[in-house]
Amino acid sequence: MTASIAIFWFRRDLRLEDNAGLSHALASGVPVLPIFIFDPAILTDLPRDDARVTFIHDQLQKLRTTFEKDYGSSVALYHGKPQEIFERLLQQFPVRTVFTNHDYEPDTQARDDHVRLWLQARSVTFNSYKDHVVAEKKEITKDDGSPYVVFTPYMRKWKSAQNPATCEPYQTLFKLDHLIRDPHLPNLSLPDIGFIRSPITMPAFQLNPEILRNYAKQRDFPSLSGTSLVGPHLRFGTVSIRQIARLAFEHSDIFCNELIWRDFFSQILWHFPHTQHSSFKPRYDQIKWRNDETEFQRWCNGTTGYPLVDAGMRQLNATGWMHNRVRMVTASFLCKHLLIDWRWGEAYFAQKLLDYDMASNIGNWQWAAGCGVDATPYFRIFNPAMQAQKFDKNLNYIHTWVSEFNTLNYPAPIVDHAYARERCLKTYRQAVG
């Protein structure tokens, strides 16, 4: 047996090329054992046919095939609590170092802190690296070191600090012969972890120069194929954020801004972890939400009688994805037309979205509800009918997802827009003044 090995712990970085933590592991001078842990703490509350779990499992099988075919190695798959898995690994292998990439959510940070201390007590170092975002944590702050809570100055500072040179790729592929030589590492099937294959498939992203050049003109029209669909792939790290950023630098300043929003929300959650459950602006937690469960279910099912809202929710339920413009409309409708707590909608999106990212999802829901950083003012209330007229004038998107629109089978609006608007304004004023 070799004198010592390093472990690389795959998480939200399911790729070989341009992977920061994997690159550092492969350069450590000892053989590298790649692993992935299906953590019950993450899996327990998911539906048994969750499309994201299917996608993760499929991607891991692709990695195993590549490792076995080209490098005489594999990826070891485990199911259990991380500390228990590492206990087994330390009994089986002479582990010197564990490498991985940063995670920024409060629960996963607590997990990593626990694993780090447990490993250190056993003389095993734990090294983690930036890989999920372009700028993280305290890298973009005000001159006094405090975090930005307004997007525009953050965006300007970000652009002054970031450029193609700061997003150079890690040359991982040239080091893969440093993997441990064992093609028979443990594998797991979906049933082994309590899941079945999902009927929903992950969309292939279409990020090319043409999409980016037309992005500013087409991104708001849900019937057009004008968005990148890269979100799920960034979420699970099947593509490098550095690669995407370099394309954005070259071809689309507007798309670059979308990547900056992603970094912005990530650092907000890191600096203000209470926003996982509470409004960034505390006074907004005083809003007296109606929280009508029947109306919430109609919103979930796409039967509100507002066709753009219903089309968006049906697209989400059928595909695990919703157009970005429509996400804003559906979120605003839930919070402001129906006066249902933004946390209900955030949790539903968390259950359904293939590209679910806690920081971005919470940030955008609080933006829509008016209670977050740099949020839309509470008195800005999207009119779903006007949004449809402006962004789906020919009803192509609506007809795609709401087949019974303009028939007797389509429901009447769940609430009158003018009435809902006044009710919302009154309720918000009572809470926040």
C-alpha cells in the first residue's frame, strides 16, 4: 500500500476540466482518491424521483466511466453522514489530506466545519477552494470592508476587479494520471440510495456567442430560445463558472451582469445567513400574510386564471425550469396579489427547480417580495396581464403551456388585479410604514 493518499470530495463540481479543488489535489504529490457522498441530511426530504438526484447520479457514472477507461481509476460513491464515511475511509486508506471546493450555504458550512475539526483531530488536513463563483465572501466589499447590500456599486467594483485574466482555467486534465489506481471503487445505484429515475431530464445549455450577442434583446421573451439554460449546470458544477465568465466578458455585458447577481446573492447569504429564514429587512417580517392554502395550491398548479402566471407554473412543474422573466411575475403574484409569504414560494421553487441555488433563490424571492437587499419597492406590483401583453404579445408561450386558455375550461382570475394591488399596498404600509 502507498505511504499516503489524498481524497478529493466531489460536491457541486461534477466535472474534471477546470476544477479548482481537484487540481490542487492532483498536484499534492500523492495518489488521489475521488469520492462522492450521498448525504441523507440532503436527500431525506426530496421526492423519490427527484430529477436533480438522477442528474447527479448520471454525471457520477460518466465520471466513473471516464476514470475507469482512461486512467485505471474510478469515483468511490458512498451513502451516509460525511463523518461516518470518513471514519470508514481512514480505516481503509492512509489518508493525509482531504481536498474539496467551498460551499456557502449555512448548513453546508456547518457540515464542513465539523468535518474539518474531526479530520484535524486525526492529523488529516482539510483544504477547500473557491470554485462555485467568480468572487466570493469578502473579495468584493466597500472600502471599509463592509459588504455591499446594493447591487449597482457591487457590480461596478466587481467589474473593476474581474477580467479574463482573473478567470484562467485550472489545467486539471494534464494531471489525471495522479489518480489512485483502482477501477473497482464502490458504486451505488439510484435504488441503493432510495431513489428512482426521474422522467424529467436536465436541459443542455446553449451558451454560444450567438446566444450571448442576442441575449439583451431576447432574454425577456419566454417564447424565444434566448436564454442560456446554463443554471442547472452551474448549480452542479458540470461546467466551470470561469469558462462561462470568460464567454460573458467577450460577448455580453448584460449576461455578465447576471453572473454578478449570482455572486452578489452568494456573498449576501454568506454575510447574512439569517436571510435563509428571515427577511433581510426585519420590518418586513411584520407583514400579515393571508397564507390561504387553497389559493397557494392554485398558484402551484397553474390555475390562477392569470395565463402568464399559470404558464410559468406549469412549465416549472413539467420541466423543472421556468423562464427568468416569468419567475419574477409568478413570485410577485404570489407575494403581492395573494399575500402569501415569500418563504412558501421559495420552498416550492426549491423543491421543483433543477437550477435551485439557495442564495439566488432566496435573494430573488426577497427581491420580488420587497424585503431583501436592493429589492423592488413594495409598491411596485407587476400586472400579469400587462406583462403578458409586453413579453408574450402573440401568446405563443401561454398557448404552449395553457392549452385551455380562451376556452370555458379556463378558470376566472383568482383575484381582481386592481383590488389585489390596493390590498397589498394597505397590508405592506401597515407593516413597514
